[in-house]
Amino acid sequence: VHVICIGSEAEHYHRLLSEAGAYTLGTLYWQLNDIWQAQTWSSVEYAGRWKLLHYAMRRIYSDVSVTAYQLNGSIAVYVTVDDPQMTAKYSLSVDIISWDGKTVSQKSMPNLQSEGFTGTKVAEYKISDIFQGSVTVNDAYLHIWITEDGSNTILSSTHFFPGNFTKINLPSAKITVSNVTSISSNEVSFSLQSDATAVYVMLDSGALEGYFSDNGFLMTPNTVYNMNFTSWSDISTQDFSKNIVTRSLVDTY
């Protein structure tokens, strides 16, 4: 709830970067960190661990970001370029994917361009057009990404959930951790894999204080995700393996 509420609002403001009458250049949110241990609105807890919101804010305010917004029966896709010196040339791809991991349909738009320091609506889809027949908004989600022209480098990627999670029959996902390897005295790499679609995957480092390379993301079935964990102090692979805990949204029901 924390990351959805504050993250969605910050994401919306960021879309209005170049909107006449708005020109939202940034977001101040309550609150950044804690001065004592408690359940609070902070994005960084007292010991320095990042909460899911902190990872989301990093994604939202990257140099180039793609986001989606649902209103009045339509889903609009925006691309925001935060760097005033950058002109982004890219192609847009949208996959509608069922919760069992199957691609229902695909849409794409090539040869798009966004100038620096702008938020641009690049596409808009009626929900009734992209969810047809027996597939409803509660049966699938959108994977949206943009790739740089010429190199096919992914500039930004996001997942959008038009349905209501209280009405979605999320699959039970078993997430495994493997290939834990020491990179330096305070950093390890590891791999994640899920046997089903896992939404809002939450990685917890237990007694270890530090942060992951990413957190609060979606995992597709049988896909390997390579991750890092950076600790504020020296750690061993054994310490990390003993402490890491994985959860996803379905585990909170």
C-alpha cells in the first residue's frame, strides 16, 4: 500500500513535467528516513534498509521513464525524459499477459521521439479494445517498455495492472534463491527464479543492513533474475543465504 499510494502519486506528477499549468519538476514526500525504529511513512528505515518505496522513487526519477495511467475507460502511456540535454528516440512495445504467463496480444509503435525535460503521452488504448472476449482486466496485466532506436537497448520498462487485486486469482508462486556469489567484502550477487507469476516481489535481508539492486518488482514464470545485495558492513555468502527472505503479494493474503 505504501509504495502504491506514494509511488503512483509521484509518478503522476512526473508525467506532468511539461504540462501547461503544472510543470511539476519534482516531488517532496513525507518522509525520507526515520530517526527511530517504528512503522512509518519513510522510504528508508532506521537501520538504513531501503523500503519498496525507495526503489520505486529511483525508477520513477530515472533519466527516461515509461508509465501508464488509467482514466475514463482508457489506458494512456507516457514517456518522461528528465535530462534536459537528452533527446530520446525509441520504439514502444505493449504486451498483454495473462496471469499464467501467456501473451494474449501485442501492440507496438516504432520511430517515436521525446525531447529533454518533457512528459509526453505517446499512446492511448481503450480498455474495451485490448481486453476482449473472455479476457478481462482481472485476467491479465500490461508489460510496457521502450527500446532505443538503433541499439534495441531497453530505456525503461514497467508493468501496469488495470484490474482489482481483490478480484484477481493470483497464482501461488514459489521463489528460489541460487548462485549466491561474493563480489566484494560487502556485496554479493545471486539469482532468483519463480515457478509462477509473482507480483510485488519483496526481498528482505533480515538482520543484514543494506540494499538490493532492485526490489518490489514482477517476476514471470521460469525466468532467471540476476540481482545484487550491498551491505553496510562485511558479509559472507553464508550470512546472506541465512538471512534473505522472499515474498510476493499473494503471500500477504
